[in-house]
Amino acid sequence: MHELSISLKTIDLVSAQAKSHNVNKVVAITLSVGALSCIEPEALMTGLEFASRETVAEGAKFNIEMVPATATCLDCGKHNDVKSHMDACSHCGSHQLQIETGEELKVKHIEVE
């Protein structure tokens, strides 16, 4: 379950930011997770709850915003919504797609007391 290691790193990052801004309590964290990131949202939530124990983020509300996957075809230049890395261009059938969104994992917001 790589979501646990991601969760631990996320809480480390949030804790470091809280410390650098003299914050004692994080009440909410919003993450942007790409549809192609291979991250299972429910497993990530469980990992975040575990990783936040005994930190400034203990008891925080975790929000996960899924980012749809989009790509640009390198052959015809058209934009595509994609479901996997194996998709073909919906306009010309080419498999030469450059992923634009959908692979990211970002801490979007940290809400503090």
C-alpha cells in the first residue's frame, strides 16, 4: 500500500509548514489527486488518518479532489479526456498522447486554527 508512505510524507510536509509558520493546529487539508496517479482515495484517507496521529494535523478533516486526466495528441494537436495511459486520441487514433493533467498529487490547501 504505497498510499501509507504518501500519507506519511504528506503529513511530514504539512507539519513542517505548520512549524515554519508557528501553527499549532491544522484543522483541514485538501489534496488534489490525479485520476492516473494510481492512488486509491479511500486508502489515502486511511493512511492520512493514521499518519496524522500525534501531530499538528491529528483530527484534521481530509478532503481529496480528484483531477480528471487530459492529454494533447502529438500528431493532430487535439485535446483529449483520457481514462488510462494506453488510450488513443479520440480524434485521429494516435497513441502519441502527452498527459497534461491527471498524474498529480498536490497539497492544495492547509486550513489552520
